[in-house]
Amino acid sequence: MGSERFLALLEHLTQECDECRRILQQLEHAEASGEWDEASPFNQEAQHSRETERFREARRFREARRFREAQARDEVLERSTHEALARRATFQREEAEAKGLVEELLTWALPENLEEAAAQPRFHTRSVVEALLQEARSRWFDAPTQAVALTELALRLLGQLDPQLYGRDVIADVAARSWAFKGNAHRLQDRHGASEEAFGRAQVLLTAGTGDPLALAEVLSLRASLLIDQRRFETAQSLLQESVRIYRDIGERHLEARTLLKQSHLYEVHNRSALAVQALRRALQSIDTEREPIVELIARHNLIGILSKNQQAMEARKILEESADLYERFRAPWVERRTIWLEGIIALGLDELEHAEKLLEHAREMYEESGEIYYWALVSLDLALVFAAEQRHAELKTLAETLFNTFKELEIHREAFASLLLFYQSAQTEEISSAVVGNLITALKRHPYTPKQQPS
């Protein structure tokens, strides 16, 4: 207390102050009687002091508890952060090693050494599984049998992954995609029963996963391809629309573009060429060429094919010429077969009939050698258009007999068979026209033959 305030207080106490006298009398009475007046301001002050002390003790207790809780949270956070950083480092190391490990796996004879390969601990990482799936995707068209073996290995490795490290729900997502990849590979082998079973497993696994929209959209898109082959067009369209919506909502424009390619194919099957072209042009605006150049190649290839068959062969040839570098990047046999076929269709659309015949004959031979009977038939019908334009009835008759004898042994849809029969009869009577050939092409695209199912 300052000296000035102390002197003022001393002066007040030495004066006759009624209030101070009253308080002093109460104190004297309390001391003499041994009682403490609860109403006394001194007693109230003491009670307040005790309450204040209790409040301070309670506050100190709460603060101590909060400190201990914060300390515990910090320890958990520190431990969680340490674990997260360690997990991240593990994943980064796995990603860096995955390419080399998959290259090693590709030297193994699969599926003969499937069990031995799956038993190697160094392959038990999610990154290896993801890399195997991408390798399987690259072999879908050219080597679907190898793609099946790669997805089977991926599924075996998934069973060896540490659920504590990756999470059971995350593993379920990857397993769902793996089964969908296998289903698509079976589809490309014309093993629709095995494909249907694989997609069924994928659907079940999705319910046990994280709910990842990317996994769902990919499975839906791949299953739609099977439904198109099975001529279940309405269901396929519904799945594709849902897949496109998911990709658009989460901003995956490239994957949306990939799905638009399938929608375009569905439009083409239904002779809705304008919508097919529109879907392809939309896709080409969104494709990330650096990420997946093969998707741009397929989009351009399909666009060229549709344009060349719809009185726009000149634009088709221009796009093909502009795409030369892109085609040059891919030397796969299936790309070569389709490119030669496409060049033949463009020549046909430009009335370069002699050139078209040479190209289509070459493509037809290539498809016959590869055993792809469906595409061999479609190329044969494009060749029939050349013969019809030149009124070459003998060649048409021979070609019609070959196609008829081939397809009558297969399970072919009755609409397609009716068009095939009309084509055959018209060739026999030399009354065939481009319209008859065109109807058969449309019927086969809408109703591809269903091969007798191989054991699943």
C-alpha cells in the first residue's frame, strides 16, 4: 500500500466514525461471547474467502485435469502423426518399388507359377496389386487370357495384404475392382458366364468397402460393357449414366471421358450416329492424353469410323492423318488390324473401291488369323459393300455362303439371323443391294453372336 493511502486510512481510524465504532463493538461482543455473528461483514468476508479458496482449488483441479487430457491427446496425436508418417513412407517406398516388382512378375510363367509368385512377401503390397491391374488393362484387347492371369495374381496378393496397414475396407475396394477387371477380361474372351460371376463378386465386395465413388463408377462402367454384349441395353445405359454422373461430380473428367466412349458405342449400336459423334467429341475435350494416351486413340478411332460411314469420309481421313503420331505410339496387333480396317472403310466412303478392297481383304485375313470371328464377319460385310457397289455377284455369292455357313453353327440372335438369311438369299438371286448389307451390319452390331459358353 502506498504511504499516502496508509496515512489517509490512519487518519480515518483515529476519528470518531460511527460505522467503524459499530463494527468494533460487534467484534468485541463476538470475542466476549465466543460466538461469531454470521451477519458480520467480517464473517461474510471470511466465508467468501473460504468459498473463493474452494473455487480456486476446483479450478486448479480442472486445469490440472485439462492439462493431463491435453498431454494425453498430444501423446496420441504425436503417436498418430508418427504412425501416419511411417505409413506414408511405407506407401511411398512401395510405389517406388512396384514397377520393378511387376516387371519381375511378368517374367514368371503365369498361371503355372501363380502359387509360387503369390507366396513371395516382397510382392505383398497394394502398389504391386494396382500396378498388376493396370498391366492387365493394357492386355485386355490383345491378350485377354494374360489379363485374366494377372488379375488372378492380383487377387491372390490381396489376400496376403496386412489389414492393419491398409484397412479391410480399402482392401475390399481393390478386390472389387480386381474382380471387375477379371470379369472384363472374361468378356473379351466371350466367356460371358465367367464374366457375370466375376462382376457378381465385385458387387458384393463393394458393399464391404469404403464407399469409394471411384471404385463404384469403375465397376459400373466395366459391367455395362458386358451388358451391351448381352444386349441388355437399357440396363447398360443406366449404369453408364450413373458412372458418368459420379465422375462428373467428383471432377474426374478423364474417367468421365472414358465412360463416354462406351455411351457412344451404345448410341452407335442403336443407329443414333449423331449422338454417338456428340459423345465422342465431348470425350475428346476431356481426355488426359498424358495420363492414358490409348483412350484418346480409341476415341479418335471410333469417331473416324462413324464419320466415314455417315457421308463424312473426308473429315474422317483428315482426323486420321492428324492422328498419325498417336497411332505411331501404339504398335499392338489389335491396333494394326483396326487401323487397316478403318483405312478401308474411309476409302470405301470416298468411292476408292479398288483401294478399299485391298485394305479390307488384308484386314479380313488378319482377323481370321487372330480368331476374332465377330470382327472378321463385320470386315467381310464391308467388303461385301465394295462388291455390291461394283455389281460383282459371283464374289458376293461366295462371301454370303461363307458367312452363312459360319454363323449357322453359332448361337446367333434371330433378328441377326433373319438379316443374314436375307443377305444370303439376295446374293443367290443376284438381287443384293447396299441396303441389304447395311441391315445385316446393323443387326450384327446390335446383336453380336453369342458363342457357346466355355466352362467357367
